[in-house]
Amino acid sequence: MRKRLIAFFLLLLCATLNSVAQQKNLSEQIRHYQSFSQQFAQEKVYLYFDNDNYLIGENIWFKAYVLMADNHHYSQMSKTLYVELLAADGNLVDQLKLRIEDGQCHGAFYLKPNLSAGFYEVRAYTRCMLNFDQAIIFSRVFPVMDAPQYHRRSGERLTPSMNIKKPVLPNKRPKQEDSDNKTTGLWQVDFYPEGGQLVAGRPNQLAFKATHKNDPSQAFSAKIVDSRQEIVGIMQSEHQGMGSVSFQPEKGERYRCIVEGEHGKTSLELPKIAEDAYNLIVNNMHHDILDIKLFCDQASRGDTMAMLITCRGKIYQLQAFINQAEALQFQLPKRVLPTGVNEILILNNQGQVQCSRLFFVRNEADKPDLIR
């Protein structure tokens, strides 16, 4: 009996030491995250323009605001803003270097008469922003038309023209890696599994964006079928080709999206199904509460884990928990989160991100006071 008690307490001690070691390792990784956010503060740039389209010979006037990403206060870090004007082929047409004072500056690009009509891109950034992903660089595309011509006899003004061989500005930046892009016939479909991947044996929410090559606003509908051609879900866009569908994939199964149209039937393969992986389901429809449901894998059962909620690189919520069940439920009041795009991160005991989810919060306490 005494040997059994000793063995039991030794086992309990080992489990406790293992849990303490996991918590220490996890805490260290979180401290690294916080330290990085503090030492390498991130800036954001927004440009406000005087028009939505321009003519050759006009000026593109703008006002620039340089803010700190974590709190949207005016930045005091950078003193120079770089603003670029690029042609449709990606070549640099003009560049301005503007002095930033109290987080603001202004300027203009003159559209010289020797320029061709087309789509032009305005990009703006500080030197500090180049330390991060190019997705944070401000970018906006404008149509630029030829200067108006006048009828020789009547003097009547003719409608400006824009003769463009390439109607869409090429994307010079790398594509996002969080979507699974598929193309078939006249449709291009991007798949966005909630939590980052489709997981077998669990309910999954699959968002999608379908773009018709001839009409980007066209409604999209399709069926999701398995290898037996049985329908497991219906995809129906709600706005601008965007929508979502819920279904529960099976282990070892492959699924396809069947699109039927006037040109016949075509199919797209859905993202690969993961087995025994993390899955995150977030219900953001409540006014004041955020519902979070986490499905964990078997391999990490009993491990210490953490859930982080961040916004603009700053940690707003941190909760450590033990992976004791296949499904874990969390509820969080939205009043503790800032207005904007927030992100949920699930970390294992090594501080590695297992799944993530973006969601938007509109906090009533963040509304500005209006002066009448």
C-alpha cells in the first residue's frame, strides 16, 4: 500500500512539474510577443483624396494621416512619408517625400500631358512600415481619363475617353496565404475555412468569395458533393459573390464544389481535410457577447494552452487553460475589446499558433463625442 502511495505521489509530482514547465514556456513566448510589439511599434498611413477619378492634366490632391497602429494616435516616430504614383504596368511614374508634422502632411501629383489614360495606383508608407508585411502599405487605385476634347465646329465638350488594354492594375504584391484559390470556367473562387483549415468529424464553417470574370457582382451558387456525388452543402452568395456554408467533413473524404451554368457543369476541389486538428468556431452575432468554441486534438490532451485576443498587434485578452476535453466553450463580453478587427490566437504549450480567427468588434464606448 505504501509503495502504491509513493508511486501515486511521484506521478502527481511529475504531472505538476510538467504543467509548471509548460506554463513557463508558454509565458516566455507571450512575453516575447509583447516585447516585440513594444520595441517594434507599427505605423499606419491613410490618405484622403479630393476626388475618385481624374483627367490627364489635373492634380491628385491628398491629405495624409500617419497613426500608431495599436491606438490610432498620431505618430511621432517617422518624419518622412513616401508617396508613390505607379502606372498600370507597375512602373514608378512619380514619387514624393513629404515632411510629417504631428502625424499629418499633404501633397499632390500632377498628371502630366504625356501620360496615358488608365488605372494608376497611389502608395504611401514610412521607412518603419517596410519592416513589416507589404499588406500594411496604403494603396488606392484611380481611373485616369484623357483630357476632354471639344468639337471643332460646335465647341461642345466631348466625353473623356479611357482606352485601356489592361483594365485591371496588376497586383505586384504577394498573394495572401490564408485562402485556397481555385479557378474554373468563368469563375474564380477563394475558400476561407474558419480557423484556417477544414477538420474531419467536426462542424466546419467555410467562407467563400466567387468572382465572375465578366461580371464581378454576379450572384454565385454551387453544390458541395463528396466522392459518392452526394450533396453535403449548398453554396449561395449573399453579397458581391461572398457567402458561407456549414458542413461536417468525413475522415479520408474529398469534396468538390459543382458549379452549373449556361456553359455546362464545372467543378472545383475544396481544401484538403485535416484529421485530428484544431478547429475554431466563433459566433459574433450577439450584441454584447462573443461565443467561442474550440475543438482540440487528441495529441495535446492535458497540455497547458492559451487563448490570445489581439488588435493591431496589442494583446487585449489572455486566458490560459488545460486541454481537458475535445470541445471547450468560452464566452467573452465585447466591452473589453476595442473597436476594429480583432484576432483570436490559440497557442500550444510551445507558444506555437494552432489556429486563428479574425472578427470585427464595434465597441459602443469607443464612439467619438460629436460637437454640435
